[in-house]
Amino acid sequence: MVTLADIKSDRRIGTLIDSANAALAAIGYTDHGPRHVGYVSKVTSDILRRLGYPERTCELGAIAGWVHDVGNLVNRKNHGAIGATLLFPILSDMGMDLTEVCRVCTAVGSHEEETGRPVSEISAALIIADKIDAHRTRVRKGKHDEKDIHDRVNYAIQKTKLYVDPETANIRFEFMMDETSSVLEFMQIYMTRMIICEKASAFLNCSFSMVVNGMQINNFCDGAPKCVTDAPAGSAIVHEWTVGAR
């Protein structure tokens, strides 16, 4: 059985991740290296675990999160489908069961908001984990460009929290922004990402609540339970980033 540890230690996959991150750095994108894929890997598996999915499904989610962006080494456009194509022979060669290879590659190939949609529990959790990774630690060290909206928005976000509460069937994303950017600027670049998060949450039979600086800015989730306006006291923080976290 191929584990997350096996994936992390594979030289080929490590080279793909580093090469994809370097390609995106060259065109001015935020971090897509070990910091980002590590976050997505952990949050994907934690969402699935919190919702009661089998442990192997959670590990496959972690694997999908770790490898989801390798297609960027070829091109940013359609990087999900490209990544799935690159990964299929590598995962097969590592000895992963073919059904599991398909599950991981399906999730990777479906995670882009432009062309993808949630098609499995792993793909849905991966979409949410990937799209909510907005934080100042994504701005590359020494490369902060105040004129770039992506850098400006991410650098303004000082704290994020993700709650997953199976009792209320709600996934709640909260973040705090400072005055160096604005909610309007956030929505300029994250609107389609938050919409696909609503769809992914609905696939998991949950609603998706988005809260910015203490104010919920969505209240209807098509095909999902009614959005929850308050995080229950007992709901779990699946992940939290604060200023200084690296």
C-alpha cells in the first residue's frame, strides 16, 4: 500500500513539485511549493476525517493534496488535467492499486475552478482545502509586490480558521484582513474559488459559510443545507494559520 510518506519521499514527485513552483515563481504567482501543498494535503485529509470517511480515503486525500499542483510545471492553464496525466504512470509504477490511482488522479484533474467540479469526496475536500489557502505566508519571501493584487490580498490576511461541524453539516471558513487590502479585492480574485467551495461542500452534504472580519458574506448554498451563521462552540478547528506561521 502506497502511503503519504512514500509520496513525500519519492524523488520524481519532489522534482515535479519544485519545478512547478519554480515555473509559477517565474510568472509572479504566490507560493505553490511545500508550504502550500503541505497545507492542502493536511486540510484535505482533515476535512474527510472530520466528516467520518474511512482512514484510507483520508490518506488518499492527503496524497491528492500533496501532488495536486504538479501540472503547473507544464502550464498554468489546465494544470489539473496535466498533473493527473503526469501522475498516473508514476503512482502506478510505485505500486499503488489502480483504483486508488484513479481516485487520486480524478481529484487532481478536477480541482481547478475554471474547468473542474467536485466529482468525489476526495475531489470535493481537495477543492475546499486548495481554494481557502489565502494567507500572507503564501507571499514569497522577499518578493512582496504591493502593486500585485494577489500579493496585496494574501499579505493582508493575517489569520484564517476552518471549522468542520458534522452535526450542523457546515464547513465554515473565517479570516481576518487588515486595511492594506479589502474584501472587494479578495472577491475580485477569489469569487469563483468561493463558489466552487460552496459546490464542493454541497457534494459533501454540507453548507459552506464564509466569514470575513467577523461578518458572514454568504447565506445561501445551492443544493446544500442552509448556511450556519455562527460556529458552534464545540465545532472543530480543522486548521488555523496566524501571522508568523510558516
